Amino acid sequence: MKTKLPFRMCLRLGLQGKWVTKCFTVLLSAMSFMLFAIASTAFTFNVLNFQVRGYQYYMADKEYYLFSNETGNTGYSPGSEELLLTGEETALIEDGVELNFLAACRDQIDMGYFLDKSYFRGEKYKYDEDGEIVGETEEYKAYLREVEGKPLDFSGVKVSVGSEASYKELNYRLLAGRYPEAVNEIAVSEEIYEDFAWGGYVDALAEGCYTLQEFTFVFETYEAYAWDDSVIPPEEAGVKINSYEDLLGKTLGHYELKEENRRDEHETLPDEVVIVGIVDMSDRPAWPRRYPYIEPFSSILRSEAWLQAQREAGKLYTESMVARNFNKSVDVVRDAVSLTLALSEAATPRFEGLSPYVDVCVGAYYVNSLVDYMIDTNLYLLILIVCGVGVVFLIFAILLNAHLMTAMTELKRRQVGVLRALGAKEGQIECIFLTGTLLLSAVIFLCSLAATIAVYYGFWQPLTMFDQIGLSPFVFNGWTVLILAALSFAVPLLSTSVPLKKFLEKPVVKNITGK
């Protein structure tokens, strides 16, 4: 005789048992799975993803991406050659991130525009009978009032280099002329033009205002031609600047520091650079206050031809590189972070032997600080502890479900034994147990999911949040839900299948009698 059991009867038989026990099991299992799921939010933790999310958050309200070279405990001061980006690093950054970059490069340009207003040529002080200074002359006081707030000389030690597209992205606007194209061409800001308009222009090269001077750079002594403050050009050498066009075509002195400390290597004067454009830079976005004291922008613009020439000669040293942050693309951020980690590792040998505590960061600013957060806060230790607690509760949930399913099998022993005696198939018997288990699993999943969401967003994420970078290393995502679903269904089903298999291996008489 073959007995057919409708699904409704299978469901009723499957749900038979003490509801208090089932509710207790559901709640404890849901809580255990929830704790394991909270721990699993660390399983998906990835250092690169952590840094990408942190840098993306940090850059959310910033106008620029910043690439620079920063080191700690190296013994070098900011601006030292060892701390600048090399030509190879600059090229890697340009090729590695799809952005229009503006580079701040080390350069030496002297603004030779000293006229009678730039240096006071009369008597500065009044003297008493004994030759002691008793005050300043009225003429000198008038001069001080006139030059207040004005630079008496302008030495550009850095220049900005970029494409016309990058200048436009920074809201630069040509007032006269054009952007530089040749190696020896430059454009200057409107502020520099105003200084010329105030003080006039002097061809310092023609007037011989450069002398050979010694410089100390990175603990080494160098010799180079530079503007000599003691050489004052004659008044008739000055040229009045009345318009933008008056400044176009004017030449300035450009020199570079030489490594050889030999006088016979420096018999030539500095090279000339020609002003070909006047640029309004006042509309560029404000530099974020939270950045370090890095000045990536200069009032002097060089050409891309100069950049390429410097790179080919192996003399390109970049202080920083910036790009306007328009699209906030995750891919751009990921590229920036990956590139930073690779550059930092490659740059480390430069500082070997200087200090055992050298911290090198070449690339996107603040990326190395995210690593410091992980180290300083013992993040990995916290992840291991939480995961360990989750595993303990997972084992508890498995044992609890195994106990419940074994007990439920025993409760249904006689009914199922009778059905087997009436000819019920093994598949029908399995359907009785698995139907109830699946329904129980679904309830456990829903309860554990609701508890996990509530605990994660209400407690766990705020507790583990790094405020400065706006993220927690514990990530709730689709994987967390998948882990919850797998646990909620796999554990009860496996806990049912073992006692069910043993039950079906017994003869029908033993099923009924329990002996």
C-alpha cells in the first residue's frame, strides 16, 4: 500500500513540537548568527579597499587630488632634493591616473625689476652730534610707506607646469599673450605684472646685476649666479610698465644650482627666459586648509616643452602635483591609492640607513596615514578578536540547532514510524522534516538579518568609525547577507540531515517503539 502525503500534512507534521523550544532556538540561533555576521563584516576587509574608501571620503569636499613626497625622520628638511618627486615618479603619476596634472617644480627665476623705488638711495637715518642714530629721515619714512606690503625682489624658486587643459580646469584666464610653448618661455600671474607696473622693469642680465654666489642646499655648498642685492642698476636702466603688452617679450634671469663647487665651471651668466603671457589666477579654487603646508601653485608658468627637456636631462624634481577633482571617480581614487603604495615601496631605498623609523609616502597625500590608523589602533587585533567571538557563537549555534533537530526527530518518531509502516517513501519522510526545517531556517534568517542591520548601523559601525576618514573597517555588504543566508539555512538543514539519516536506517518497528 502506497501512501501519498499532501504538502499541507507534511508541513503540519514538520512543525509539530514545542513552540517554546522552537522560539528559543530561533532567537538564540538568530543572535548567534548575527554575532558571526557582525564578525564577518571584517572578513571582507581589504587594505586597498579601506584606503580607497578612506581617501575617497577625505577627498569628497576637496577641489584637488594632491600627489607629493613626504617623509618623516629622514633628517632632511622640506624641499630637500631627496624629498622631491623624481622624473620617473612624475611620469608614473601622469601615466597612472587619468587626470590633467599641474606640477610644482623646483626652478630658479629671478625677477630683475629693481628701480629707484625698489631700493632707497638716500639717507635712512638722522644722527646726533656723537654720531648716534636718533631716528629715520622723513624721506626714508615716506619710502617705507610707499613700499609697505610690496616685495623688493621676487625670486621664483618654484614654477607650475601643465597643459592648457589643466590651466583651464583651474580656472586660469589669459589676460594677454599666450601660454608658454618653448623651453625658455614663461607666463606670469597678474600679481607679478602689478609688481612690475609698480616698480618698473630692469634687464638685470644686461646690467650685470648677477654675481657668483655660494648656496647651501642639502648640506652641500654650491655656486651659482644670482641677483646681487649690492648691485643697484642705474635709474636710466628702468623701463616703465604701463600695460600688459609692455611686459610681454621682457627677459628675466634663470639659473640652476650646480653640483660642482668650482669657480671655473660658472663663467657664463644665467639663461634668459621670455615672458609671453599674463594670466589671471585669482579664480582658482581655494586650497583645502587641512592639507599640509605645500604650495603646489606658483605665479610662474613653464611650458610642457621645458618639463620634457628637464625630464630627458634627468634634472626634473617635482615638489607636488595637483589635479582638479571633478568626477570623484572611484576608479581614479583606486588608481591613485594603488600607485601611491607602489611608489612608496619603490622610494624606500632612497632613505635606507638614515633612520629605522623612516615613513615614506610618494603619491596621494594621506594614503599613508590610513595605514598608520590601522597600526596605531591595533585594527588587525580588533578584527581577530571579533572574528574569534563570532566563531565561538557560530559553534554554539551549530550545537544548539543539532540538539533541537535531534529532539524534533525524537518527537515525531511514532508518527513517522506509523507512516513508514503504511508504506510512505523515504522522500516523503524527508519532506516532513525538511519542510519544517526550511520554514524554521527562513524565520532564523529574517530575524538574524534584522538584528544584524540594527546592531551594525545602530552600534557597531559608529563604535568602530574613524571620524577623520569617515569609515569603519567593518563593512556590511552583500557578502554579509549571503553569509547570513548560508548559515541560517545550512546549519539547520545539516543538523536535521544527520539524525534523519540515522532515523531512516532503523527498522520501522524501532521507529515506532523507540527501541
